Amino acid sequence: MPRYQAAWTLVFAGMLALSGCKLVKTEDEQKQAAAGAFNPDKMVAEIWDAKVVPFLQERAGTFQEVSALAAENLDAAAEKYGHKEKQGNAPWTFAARIDGVIVAEETKSRAGYVDVDVDGDRKADVRVAIGPAIRGTAIRDSLKFINFNEFKNQIEWAQYGKSFNTHVNGLLLEKLPRENLTGKTIKALGAYPLPAKGQLPLFVPVTITVGG
């Protein structure tokens, strides 16, 4: 009898020990979980050169052409240069090229920008974001090959849009000069959402050259 009691004591002790243990994932399992995690920065980097820039290069018209057609016939401009997700009430976002002269600058704010004259009248026609913070999600919203339904929820969709801004800032915008920009030439390819009446379009570049 004492031997049976001793055996049961050992089994019971083992069960208590197991109940206090936590299952820990192996290193391989942890790597697999990390690989499958949502990583919008990586997703953007992987398609930037192969898909994003080529798409906008093919889709864009000059800012003068795009804005004039949008004012005259929004449906025609949307068909030729624009994109809008079916979900929600986001405005049309247009692909365009800018070639002009900087007539004003704001570089003290984190949401820095330059105002650009594209028609030679020395008045601003479009505002170009130069970061480091970029308002809106114009790059994401201009791309026809990206679909909201491919994401789990609105949070992932928003994070993905922000990653485009982060990528272009690190790739291009943080390398731009920040002083004495007024009077310099600027060329850029990018996108902008249809602005409210009386407001300058806010253009977000995917390629940009300032001052030649």
C-alpha cells in the first residue's frame, strides 16, 4: 500500500508541475509567425519600383491637362487619370506630372510643402508635399491594382496608406534641400486628391527633382 501511495504522490506532483507550465513556441514557429504578420512597410517597398512608379508614369498626364479636364468633365478625367475605391466616400485621386517653379515654401512645419506655379503667371497652382509628415494617402489611393477588400480591416488599410508616405519620405523627400527653395524649378511625378473648391491641390510625389 505505501508503494501505491508513493506512486500516486509522484503522479499528482507531476500534474501540478505541468499545470504551472506555459507552452513556449520554438524559434522556427516564432519566425513563421513573424513572417506571416502584417508588415505594410515591407509590402510597399516590395512593389514600389516594380509597380507603383511604373503605374503612375503610364497613368499620369501633365497637371495642366488633368486639372483642366477635371474642371470641365470630372467623369472623363476620372476615367483617364483617376482612381477611387468603391468603399467609402473618398474623393477621386489623380495621377499627374508637375513641371514648374516654386513660388512659396513652408519648411518649418513637419508637414512641409512648396507651392508651385506651372503656367508661368507667378501664382501657385498646386501644393507639393515635401514632408517629413505627409497628409492624406494620395499615393495609395491613386493605384488601381490595390483593393481595400484585400485587407483585414480599416486599421490595416490606414496603416498601408501611411507606409507609402513613410517610404517616399525616406527614399526621396528627406534628401531635398530645405532652404531658399522659392524661385527654383521643380519636376515631379505623383498624385493628388480632388481638392475642395478654392483650395490648392495637395500633390504627393513619387519622383521629384528640385533645382535641376
